Amino acid sequence: MWKIIAAVLSNLAQVFLFLTGLFYLLLSFRGFWSCARPPQPLKRRRFALLLPAYNEEGGIALAVDSLKRLDYPEELFDIFVIADHCTDATAAAAAGAGAKILDHSGPGLKAGKGRALKWATHKILFSEVQPPTEVEPPVRGGYDAFCYFDADSLAHPAFLSVMNAHIEAGAEAVQGRQLAKNSSTWLAKILAAGHLVSNRFFQLPKQALGLSATLHGKGMCFTAGIARKFHWDETCLTEDLEMQMRLIRHGVRIRWAREAVVYDEEPDTLRQYLRRTIRWTRGSLDTARRHLPGLAARALLRGDARALEGALYSAQTYRFVIVAAGAGLMWASRDSFNLLVWFYGGLPGAEHAVKALALLPLVLYPAVALVLEGAPLDLLLAYFLQPALGVLRLPVFVAGVLRGTDFWGRTEHTSRVAIADLV
């Protein structure tokens, strides 16, 4: 009896992995065509731009400078740097660059990006920070929308104009297109190539087909109504992913704005990469535990395609568990019917088909995105080095499982690239 159960579970695991991979492969085909842009609006909204920072005195002025250079009326946006328990001159450097400072420190205030974002958003929303009065404030606090960045990120000059167009077209939550601002090492080049593939074959198709985009922690824009209703989580290590899944669970679509570019700093060293990836893994596991059942329930009960894709995306956190369990069950039920073994050995030409399916979608096909995006040769070559990082995925997953939710694993930001160097 147990062999029958093992065989059934093994085949279910194989079917799930195959169909999920096939779904995202078919989804990516939409990336060969561009998306329609929202019409140019007649009205310009007012924005609050928030940058949480912890000991970022070396680079915070560059982040603020990129926002000061936005091609948008300066009276219609304010820049707030949230100095989160800083012990250096971050606040002074940000103030010198032209930002308003919100000091998130002192009795009763614990450090953490999610906590800082929640505290600052509430503070601005409910008029504890008074905005200028030259324009008519349409909402309490004077801001129509909130944009969130990281202290190491830079914004393209057109960022706010594009976000304004999407908000005016009815969007409630929007994610900008993320690119790498640094590619001086091969590790940074590999990660920069990954952004291009993700943008072209993941974010763009989801936007075109009406699904929800993936939030990336910087380059995000929410209407004041969304910011007021959905508070940032204080405990999750991936507060952006947690917010993404919570919005999808409540029927809020996250749009993707290709022309609203935000530049992110990539790790230059393996140590930086591992600390960041372990933190992301821990946060992803926590997010899946919280939201995967609710996403699946919404997808089944309401026929919500966005919730279904959100559930599939969230379930990828457990792919190592599913693969390992499927392989173990396959061995335990090796004398029973096995879908993969039957397909590989029973169908004519299946051996070559399996090899092609393993090679094309995972190695060669994604590289087409780099060609379509006009990537330079060094990024194209770096993409094919991604298997070198693949060997770290299992130990990173194990480390993420073993870490507690209080593990932050802050990535040190050393890049000194300015927006003028990129645009």
C-alpha cells in the first residue's frame, strides 16, 4: 500500500514541476512583443518618495541626487530619507543633498526596513509631516501616491512621469523596471544579465496578459489609498514579496512600468551575494507559509488567474523540497509506474526531447532576451556563467531554512555610481 502512495505522490510532484515549468515557458513567449503604454495624462499627481537607510552615508547623496533630477515639477514631489537607527552621518549627508529626514530611532522604535517603512508612511499619511501648500492636496497628508526606493538605488529621470501616467490610467500599485547600476565584476554581470531576462520574459509578459508584476523593494509606487490600507509588514525579511502576495490575495493588481527604470546595486563579492540570497530565501519561506494557502484558495474559489500565478510563484520557494521528495519517492516506488521513466524510455525520441527541454528553456532560450534587450557582449557571456551560482542554491536554501526571521544579513553598498553615469 505504501508503495502505491509513494508512486502517486512521486508522479504528482513530477506533474507539478513539469506543468509549472511549462506554464512559465509559455508565458515567456509573450515577451517577444512590447506592451501598450498608458496615455499621457492631463493631470499630474503629487508624490512622496521614501528611502529607508541604515548607515549609508557613503552613497545616500547619490540616491537623493537621482531623485532631485527627476523630470517632474519639483513642487509635486518630496524626498524623505528614513534614517533607521543610523550611527554614522547618513542623515547629514541626505539632508545636504536636499532630502527631508525622518529619524526612525529612539525608545519604542526597533530597527528594520519593514518597521521603518510602516512608521514613515503612517507619519506622512496622517500629516505629522507637513507638505508644502503651493498645490491643492487631494488626500490627507497632501500626497496622491508613495514611491519607495533603496538607499543604493537610482531612478531614471522619467520615473515619476511614467508612474503618474499609470496612476492616472487607474493603476493602484506599480513596479518599475529594475536594471543593474554596476557591472564591474563577473558576479555583478551575471546578476545584471538576470535582470534583463526577468524583465523581458517574466515581467513584460505578466503585464501584457493582465497578471501581477513582482515587487522588487525599489521602484515601487502605491496610491495613497493602497498605502493607507496595506501597511508594511514589520517582521518579514522580504517585505516587498510579502506585500506583493498580500496585494494579490486582496485582488489588487500590481502593474509593471517598463519606462520607469530604477537602477539597483548588485553584489560585487560572493560574501555579499550569499548574505543577501540567504536573507531572501528566509523571507520567501516566511511569505509562502503566510500566503500560499490563501492564494491557492482564492485561485480555486474565485477563478483568479493572478492569484493562481502568485501561488505558483510562491510555491517555487519549496522547489528543492519538492524535487528532493519526488526523487526519494521515485526511488521508493521504483517498481511502480513512474511518469518520467515511462516518458523517457517508452516514447520514441523521448530521450532527445528530454535533453532538448532541459537545454533550450534553461540555457539557450533565456539568452534570447539579452539579444532582444541589446545587452553588451560581456553580459551575454556572463549569462552563461549562471550555472556557477546554481551550485550554491541548495546550501543557500538550507541556510535560509535554518535562519530565524530576525536574521537581516545586511548587504554592504560600496558602488559610487551616479545617475549621470548611467543616463
